[in-house]
Amino acid sequence: MNRIKKIGIMTGGGDCPGLNAAIRAVVRSAYNQHIEVLGFRFGWKGVIEKDYETLDLSVVSGILPRGGTFLGSSRTNPLGNKKWSSQIKENMAKLELDALIVTGGDGTLRATFELYEKEKLPLVAIPKTIDNDLMGTDQTFGFDTAVSIATEAIDRIHTTAESHQRVMIIEVMGRDTGWIATYAGIAGGADFILIPEVKITLKEIVEKLKERHKRGKTFSIIVVAEGANLDGIVKGEKGSITKFLAEKIEKETGYETRVTILGHVQRGGTPTPFDRILATRFGIYATQLVLGKKFGQMVALHGTDIVSVPLKEAVGKLKKCDLNLYDIAKTFFG
Ligand code: F6P
């Protein structure tokens, strides 16, 4: 069996805190095995255009606590583009890469799976996304940081909500799942949480708010996942669902209502210790998979263990928010 001598790494899709920790772990563990590492810039784009730099220990020194990805990222997706797929294959051969470690979310890893299946490329995947919506792993890195930022925001909004006796609506990210909303909502003591997985009517929300006020509460906190499902109205149809909800609540209850859309603040900045550790463990395990030539696999967290799963299990289907957890959150609604 030929020894692994040279590998590549890239980060694709939306960035998230922990990416630099993962790159550092790959470079460090590869260095210990005398493996050269090339870092491709801006995800698949860099592999297609042969835009890369050699990553030695000095390049990755000091990047552990930094958010984002120093390699840059993009949503360039070779899926469905025959020319790009063959360019990736050709460039990997020209650069004599024995393997490529792909760090990505759903979109990036779908392409990784296709390239592994159809082009037989030696690929290993590391899952990342603040949305935590990837199958095959209990958690992705980036999620814990996003939850902690959203929770801090809810805590801060709580005090001003109380002072002004307002309904405060906080919109969080999560694309088509309600993981961030449910976690941050529980942690921040939300009085109502709207997620894409559960259909809720305006009537139910208004009733709960009125009940709350009857109990003597003069303010309320509502956490809304960006993809939330309100009366069957989904994002896009009415612009921001959050603003639409605020207008309706004010009209139906007479309670003054304000909206905060957290947006990309949830994706920026320094990763939590949990995400740094998870990303580091993923990076080291991914290098081990490469050493064992276990391609077409994704590293994953199962319970407290780092394992690997076939990429096939991770792509094609979203990991929806755990409804048992949402039930726990519901105990505190109203
Ligand atoms: O997938 C991560 C994520 O931040 C989602 O939560 C959000 O819907 C989307 O990316 C935003 O994408 P962009 O940064 O391209 O606007």
C-alpha cells in the first residue's frame, strides 16, 4: 500500500466558527505523519482553479480562536457541472494529491459524495454548519457558538423587553430547521418558539400572549427560526415572516412589539471551547481516515465519541430538529 504523502483541505459553503481549528488540527496531525498539506482557497472554487497554498505549521499558528476560515469559503458547487468535476479530478492528479479533506455543510458534502461515487476521488468529509442540520452526526461544529451568541442576545433583549413592557421577537438562523431556535429558546427562557418543523397559527400565539398578560406578565420573548412555519406561510412569501408576525401581534393584542433579526452575527467571531474541541477532534480523525484510506466517509459525533459514517448517510436528507426537545421548550410557552 502506497504511503499517503500529500493531501489537500478546503472549506466550502457558509462559514462558521471552528473551521480554523479543524484546518489547524489536520495540518498538525498530517505534519506529525510527514504528510504535506495544500490548502485550497474559497472551497471547490480553489480546487477547480488550482488556487492553493502550502500549509505548514507557521501558517496555522495562532488561528485556533479565530472565527471564519482563513482559507476563505464559497458556495461554488461542482454538482451538475461536468467540466468542473473533471477539472477537480485532473487538478488532484496533477498536484499528486493522495486525498482531499472537504469541510462543508449539506451542499458541499452532496457534491463530495457525488465526486466520490462517480469520479472515485479519494475524499473524506468534515461536517460543519451553525444550522446543525446534517444527518449522520449528533452535532456539527459552529452550532454551539451560534446558540451561545443567540442566547446572549435573548438575555440582553429580556431586560429591555421588561423595562418597556414589549413583545420582543428575535429571529435566528437555521435555514430549514429549528435547531438554533429551540436550543437558544430553551437556554434564553423564550415564551414562545416558532420553528419550521412545527406548524403554528397566529391565533395560538395571540392566545398564549394574552394568557401571559392575564397572569401579570407585561412582556414576552418570542424566538423565531428564519424558516418558521406560521399559518402555513413560509419565508419568502411575505418577505420576513418575523416582521409580518410582529405587525399581526400588535394589531391583535395591542401590545407594543419589536423585532431583532440576529443574522450573520451568529456565524461570526471566536468559537466556543466546545466547538474548538469538536473541530479539533474532527480534524484529527479525518487525517486518520485518510491515513487508513477510508474514503467516502464523514467524521461524526455519536454521543461523546468521534466515529465515521459513509457520506451517503449524511447527505440528501436534512436532520430535523428533535421534537422531544421542542416539547421541553413548550412547557414554558405562555
Ligand atoms: O447555512 C448557514 C446559514 O447561515 C443559514 O443559517 C442561513 O440561512 C444561510 O447560511 C445564510 O446564507 P448567506 O450567508 O449566503 O446569506
